[in-house]
Amino acid sequence: MPPEIFTLWIGLTGLFVGSFLNVAIYRYPLENVTVSNPKRSRCPQCKHGLSWYENVPLFSWMIQLGRCRHCKGTIPWRYPFVEALTCALWLLAFHVAGGMQGWALGAIYCLVLSALVVATFVDFDCLEIPDSVSIGGMLVGPILSFLVPELHVHSWLAYQFGDEVLSAAGNPELTRFGALVASLAGAGAGWGILFAISWLGARAFGKDAMGFGDVKLLGAGGAFVGPGGALLVLMLASVFASVAGVLNMLRFFILVRGRARRRGVPKSIGKALFVARILGRYLPFGPYLAVGIGIVLLYWNDVLGLLLRGTH
């Protein structure tokens, strides 16, 4: 297959997978509804079943100007955004994996990134991470690591079990068993680190400091990036979440001050900051873990290189 056709095929597949992810995200919190029941997608406003030409990823939303053809209700921007995002992530995944030559690795990257998209938007909506993503990742990660050892090509631990298999240069090679060990260790490290933080936070502050869904998600991510990768993920996620938390508090500060001005009620900057701090500190951590897992999964060496460079 010519590279251009392969790229086009991956992009289109990513769009349609993104449409399926929208269904999974939307239906997750609904009772008596599953991904396969009802079979046809429906307008979120009038619940009208969509025909195939109303359900073409991205293009139907654009042609219909973001509105349902039947009730004229607004279709949220998140639908085309998730489809376009999934398409971009699939293209990036196969680019990093080496195109057609790295099809197995690219397929795993796409699987992980798609699951992270679901975890991100469900966590934003419900403050909950689906077990099918977190526990499923911890179960599937070691299996895929054994089948495709290249997943842990950057993991130091994986090479410690390849001493009997030497390359032409006399260095240990990556083996299936080594990749499996790295995956299991990564799942254990990711789960254990956040569980310890959660346990200590609960003891120190008298309330849960970390959702258990986050613990399981980092365990799932560790199964694909190894123990060192799990630590990098936690570092990146903490930075991203801290920046987002500050911006969120700033947003609430502006809203509180603006509301006070409109009502003509004086409110000191100190009081506005206090309210903004209370309202803005509650953020789901899962989306930032998901971003960290995706970055480390695709760019392990680049992230590590930047961190090491910063220490010199």
C-alpha cells in the first residue's frame, strides 16, 4: 500500500473510531443504555435516530452547521472535536511507530490513546474513570507487552532480563519476558505510588486526597510505559494539573469579581480569592494523567532528555 493511501486510511479510521468514542462517552453515565443498545446514534436533544448521512464523522456536523436536521437543536462542539482529536492521535501514533513497518506498535498506540480519550471526557463529565479503561488496561497491558516487546524499548528494567540474548554488539536485547516484567512492574509502580499518596493524604487531611479511579488509571498507564515511565507520567500530570488549577481559580476569581460589580455589592480581593480557591481547586486528575500517559507512551526519550537537560 502506498504511504499516502495508508495515511489516508489511518486518518479515516481514526475519524470513525472517534465517532464510536463519542457514543461511549455520552452513554457511559446513562442508565439502561449501552454502547450497543440502542444500535443507532440519536440526537442528544430530540432523541431522533440518525440516518447514515447524518452520522458521517466530522463532515455531517459541518454540513449541518452544528445543528440537528429534525429539531434544529445545537449539537455540542465536543462531538466533532473528539472525532478530529482521535483522527490526529491515530495519525501521530503511526507516525511515531514508523508507519506500515510498525503496524503492530502503532495499533497498540492507537488503542491506548483511544482509551485515554474516553477516560478524559468521562472524567470531566462524571468525575469517574471507567473500569473498562483502567482495569482493562492493567489486564491487557502485560499481554500486549509480551506480544510486542517494542512497547518497552525505552525501559531499563526490560533489558535486565535479556542477559542471555545478546546482540551483535554484545549488549542485552529486549525479550518478550523482559517486556512482560517491565509491564507488570510499571502497573505495580503506577498503582502503588498513587495509592500511597491517596492513603497518606486521607490520613493527613481526613478526607480522600485522590480518587481510586486515578490510582487504577496510572496502574494501567504503567503497564504500557514501565515503572520509570509511570514516574514521568505522574510528574507531567502534576505539572499540568497545577497549571490548570491555577487557571481555574483565576477564572472563578474573575467571575466572582464580575458578579459583585454587576450587583453593586463590594467584595474585597481577599474574599474573592478565598471563594475562587474553594471553587477552583476541585478538578479531575484523570485527564492530566491521560495526557501524561500519552506523551510518555509516544515520546519517552524526548521527555526524559528534557528533564535530564534541565538538571545540568
